[in-house]
Amino acid sequence: MLRFLLVVVACLGIAAPHKIMPCYITRDAHYRQGDARFEPENYSIGICSHIIVGFAKINPDEEYSVYDHHDMQFYERVVGLRFQQAGLKIFLSIGGPDTESWMFSNVLQTKQSREHFAQHVMGLVRRFAFDGVDLAWFYPTVADKANYFYLLQSLKAKFDYNGLVSATVSANPTLIQNNYDVGAIANIVDFVNVMTHDYLGPHESKTG
């Protein structure tokens, strides 16, 4: 049995010239007990082309924050996997399920606030030498549609030509149609992670 749970999300390649296999590693993985515990050293070299580390949490002050000092050590250990696998790309994911949607909405209302937020995010990305940043906003509303794109645009602009940006998005057809400007997003990001998990769960009244 694997000693860790590694969530592999379905991926739509946008500009990637070759097949990619992005894998999520969440920050709470090394707090689990028993077989569910995951440490960066448990990673099987070669499984993933990209590792996305989740999640750096934002706050209402137009900045980013991390949960505790253990995150810093965790980031360093994950980024260190690049020395064991040539070509491995490591992303920092911003947001996630514990970051409420209104927090994103509040900090992205103006161009100035978007630029301020993007600057802080890129400071963290550069500090730990991440190869890219993943935007995991669960989920933008219809009113956020334009600002969502503008934020991705701001993040991409902060990178040099080697920097990568991905977006983790809902697989819900209604949200895709109403809340995302798919064409515009495709022109900005390097690839999209579509959350195709949890279609069914214990809350359902039937199986299959």
C-alpha cells in the first residue's frame, strides 16, 4: 500500500508541447498518521512531471499568508526534489478549499489590489524558487469572471519567460460556462487542472 495519498488531477494542456502529469501534494499530508502520512522523501521519482504544493492561504489584507513555520520547511523539501528528477517542475498553489471565495473577491476588485496581491505571491514563489504558481480559487462567481482572468494575467506578467502559471478549475458545466472566460484563460495559462474528483461521495443516495 502506498504510504501517501497523492491526488492526480485531470489536466488540459494549453501550451505544453509534451504530455504532462501534474500531481497535488497538500501541506497537511505530513501531519497525517499511519499509511496516510506523506513526506516529500516518499515521492516516487518519475511519477509526476509537475508537483503542485497546496495551499498558501490568502487573507483579507491583500497579501498572502502561510499556515505555520512548518510550511516553509515543507516547501524547501518539496522543491529539493528537482535535484532528484531532471525537468521536474514545482508549483505553489494559492487558495484551496480552506480559502473562502469572498477573500479572493475582496482583494481583486481593483487593478491596484490585484497587482499588490500578485507581487506578494511572486515574492513567496521566488523566495523558495518555485517554477510556477497555481491559482486554486474555489470558486469565482459570475461577478468575479473578469477579475479572475485579470489576476491570472497579473501573475503571468510577474514571471520571466521561464515562469509557469496554471489554474485549478471546477468541472461543473454551469460554472465553466458562466464563471470562467475559457478562451481568455487559455491564452494566459500554461495548463489547466480540472477537478474531476468527488463527482460522487457519501452524501449521495445511490451508488454507481
